[in-house]
Amino acid sequence: MRRSICYVEPSTALAGEVNTWTFVYTSAIDLPKGTKIKFDLGGKGRDIDWESPTINLKKSSNVIFGQLDNGKVLQAKEIEVADRFTPDYEFVLPSGVDAGESFAVVVGAGPDRPKGDLVKCGTRTQCNAQRRRSFLMYVDPTGKGRYEEPEVFSMDVKGGDLATIRILTPSFVVRNKRFDAIVRFEDEYGNLTSNAPDDTLIELSYENIRENLKWKLFVPETGFIALPNLYFNEAGIYTISLLNTKTKEVFKSSPIKCFSENTRHLFWGLLHGESERIDSTENIESCLRHFRDERALNYYSTSHFESQEETSNEIWKMAIQNIAEFDEADRFVTFTGFQWAGANAQEGLRQIVYSKEGKQILRKKDPKNSTLKRLYKGMSPKEIISMPSFTMAKGYGYDFKDFDPDFERVVEIYNAWGSSECSAKEGNPRPILSKDKSGFQEFPEGSIQKALLANHRFGFVGGGLDDRGIFSDLYESDQKQYSPGLTAIIAPEHSRGALFEALYNRSCYATTGERIIVGLYLAGSPMGSEINTSLKQGLLVNRHLSGYVAGTTNIKTVEIIRNGKVIHTIKGNDYSLEFTYDDMTPMEKIVIKNSKDKRPPFIFYYLRVTQQDGHMAWSSPIWVDLVPAAKRDPAKKVVKKAAAPVEKPKQKLEDFEDDEDDYDDSDE
């Protein structure tokens, strides 16, 4: 049985390339006059997708049209597709096409283009590399629009010209202990590529390296290379640099902090966020591979919305299966999580993350999960962490009045739609903002600083980009959009249990997407700690703060925030710094007292870091409680009596008599 033939000319493309593409369909059967043919480019209207062409044949560039073997040009008709921003394109044959003859769909330069301008007047391809990229053509010989199984065209989209080199390293290492680094050679869109001049040579170096140890690297065909057994001889902050000796461009890794001794590691990941390239709902497996292999994250959590419309049982089943398969200690940790949106102000939006895999999604329509209190009642602490997010978004905000410290151990201070630290009037550089009234505006009651002042205690996490659920209309709106954030977790080992425990203990911090290293200690206690003056009475007089910051570019400011106010600003002139600061203000003058709270008065501190390029980081807070030392009653002094001398027991005569047989007089 003969089969139809489908092929594309050219057969390969580079990501972001502009050209004219011809999709040739050779039919295995006779197609009568009036046959309808529908063509699907597979785009979703995103910036990274294939450029959507026009059907206007008078245009000279970025046009789609049909063409018969005799050269006759057919104009397309746009067909709207539900739940998609881009249309399909339909053609009607004006005459029959015999078996063995061809019909072509041309995407790129228009039929009236100047001669030789196939490239200049073409259509831009998608910006992400993809093997066997599929394009679909539906053929209906009846002409009634009854389309059945499609014909499939395939094309390989490869990485473009070498534009950048990315070095992936751990953030924490130990002196003289070896570690591995991965070098990715990427085009301007972040795709792996080997498309570089043959004589391209890369030179590796880092701080304190000896000249005779510098490595020379070539661009491999795979587009990446592993560098094993690197190590540093001295403690400090390092960056690995790669020099393209041909273009003289220098590319640097994110900072690496080398400790003399250390038992904890820094892990980067997303607990709430999507990929612009791959939809986690439609293809969770590809999404996990993207975050693990291309984004080099150490962990990732699913964050589907709980509604049946957003996440069917089949989609959830597929998600938890992939979460189980991809979880691998010391490589990539996966969490099962989902988003739950409750009553405005009282409950708000939150990301719920399970400590174990294989759990069911908790749907709000189920009476057991219809409110947060009911949902928490069916759980135990450390079984889930419920993370309030987007707390300053009007309509889905959270006022923290029903804050539950057992479940709400961390709060999302930032995601790609804005920061909930404080209001714009209070100095928030990345506020939740929309020019359109239909977008999200600020909800002041959801301010994280206000919640901290009310003695609610939680760590900070950063969310990524989200275009699902309540965020679905924001992507194409006037809502202010920022860079996707990241969460740094400091834990003793790279496993699901260790990372979850570290989150529970607030051993984490948030960034706006860059891997900025942040350390904060108060009297030796790390971020997320709660300490009191009863155990450390010196805190009444002096709170000694210390720490370090290492950015991906030069540091602009490091602000020490006490009780919601900046008390000290450190201005940077390099990409890293260490600091100490003694808060000598008597504690009794600055403590926060709450008449409704039976807990002792307190103060809290956290860091806000800003780089020269505008990227930011927030450390989790440290709390100090004012607890009086236990008073001693002088009338009840306990006087220790001198211990009586211990006398050796006197031996009885019988003891000597019993030993007579053993007596040896040879020594006399």
C-alpha cells in the first residue's frame, strides 16, 4: 500500500533562524477539487515559538501560502483554535491533485518577494532546540472539514551560533576536597551548540590558580563538557572564568564559597514555578529534564493547581509517577506539590509540598479540604509544608491572621509577578503592579514585614514564573513581570528528607533568579534560628551580627533590617564581601511588644541584598526573644557541705586467715 510522503526543505533549522520553509506533501491518493487541507505550525503564541505568519499575500515577508505543482498560489484561511493564541491555516484545492503529485505549504517569504530574498523576508523559527520537531497537516478529501489522523512533518531544530558559555558548579565546597563542574556552550537562546569557528579555544582559570595549571578547552560536538576533580587550596570566594581566546570574551561561573571545614551544602531549586519552554501540565517528564539538565537545578516541586479543570486525575497520576522516577539523591531531588487557592485575605494562595511521594492532590471541592483548617486537620506537621505565596496580591492575598506556625514554615517573598516584602511606598523595588485595572494590585494587609511585626515566624522562599490558574491571564496582560526567582536551601545532604527538614527549620533564602550566596549569623546562630536572652544574656547589650555575600556581579548594597527597618547599609565595590555589625542599642528599647500575644517581647533581623544589575536576595530572619534570666532567692541558698573523707574498710582477721594458703614467703 502506498503511503503519502511528507518532507521539509530545508530539512534542518537553527534556533531563531530566519528563512523560508517549504512543507511538501505528496499524496498517495487522488485528491478531488474542493479538498480541504489544514496546516498546524504547533505554536502557542509565546515569544520562543515559531513566528506566526500572515495570510496576506501582498506582504513580502513572514507569509504562509499554499502552492501546487504548476506554481499556482493558494491563499490560506485562519482557523481559530480553542485555548490557543495562534490559529491553524486552511486551504481549499481549486482543482484536483492526482496521486504522486504534490501540494506545498510555504512559510516565509511571500510570493511577491524580491528575487533571492528567501532569507531576508523569511519567518523566524522557534528559539528552542528540538529533535524531530513535528508539524501537522490534516487532509479531508470530502471538503466538509472532517479531519482525521494528521500527516506529520519532522524537522531538527539545532542550537545556533555560540554566544555564551555557562559554568555550572556547586555553591559550597570544602578546601582541598574535589568537585566537578559542567561547562555548557550555548547560543543566544540558551540552547546547547557546537556551532563555533574551528579554531575556537577556551582557557580556564580561577582565583589563586598557578599559571601552569590553566586548562585549554575545545568546543565539543555535544555542546557541553564535564570538568572533574577541581579543588581549591585556600578558603575564600572563587569564580571559575572561561576566556574565549578568539573573541576575548570572558564568562564566569556563579560564586563558589570554599570553607576550611563544612558539613552543610547549598542547593538551588524551585518549589513553585513553570518553564517558559515546557509546560509541566502537558509534559511533566520533559519539564523535569529541562530543570535538571538545562537549568541545572538541584531540586524541583510540581505546582499544579488543585482544581479538576486545571489538573485532571490522569495528569496528576502522570505527575506523581515522574516525581518518583526522577528523584535521585545526590543528583536531583523531586517533590510532589500543588497550589491551593482559598478565601481572599483569610486563606489566600499557597503552594503545598509533601514530604513524601505518591500523595493524592487535595481538591477544594472535597469537604475535608474545603478550608485550610480542615485541610490541616487531616495532616500532621512535617507531612506537608504550606507556603503562602503572592500574599500582597489583591483578590488572592493573605493577611496572616490565621497563620499556622506548624504548617506554614516558609513564605514566598518573591515570584516573577512581584515581591510581597512590603509596599511600593515603603521602598519595594519589585512591587506587584498592573497598569490595567483587571490585573493584580497591592494588598497591603499581605505585607510580609507586617506579618513579621505581628510575631509570625517563617523563612523566605522564592518562586518562579507561573502562567496557570489565577496567573493564566497575566502573561499577555499589562501586569508587571520580573525575572523568575529561586530558592536556596542549606542542608547537610542532597536528599528529599534532608531538604524538607531544612525547609521546616527555615534554613533557606530567596533570590530573584541569580545564584547569590548569602550567609547571616547572630551570635553564631544561622538564619531561621530563634534565640533568647535567658540563654545568652549578653544579647541584652549587644547583638553581634556577621555574615557574607557573594553575587553574580558586583554588590550594590547589603541592608541589615531590624524589625522591618534598615538599621545599617553596607555598600559594596566588589562581587563579594564579609561583614560584622554590633547592634548596641539596649534591647529593652527596641523590642516589639504585643498585648494580644502571650509570648515574650522580641526583635528580628534579616538581610536584603541588591546587586548592581538589580537582582536581589533575602535571607530568612533570625529572632531574639527577651526572656528574663531565672531569679535566685537568697533565702534559699543551697550550701554544699564538704564531703567526708572516704575511709578504707578495715580487713578482718578472717580475711588474713583465708589467704594463708596463698601467702608466699619466698620474698622474705
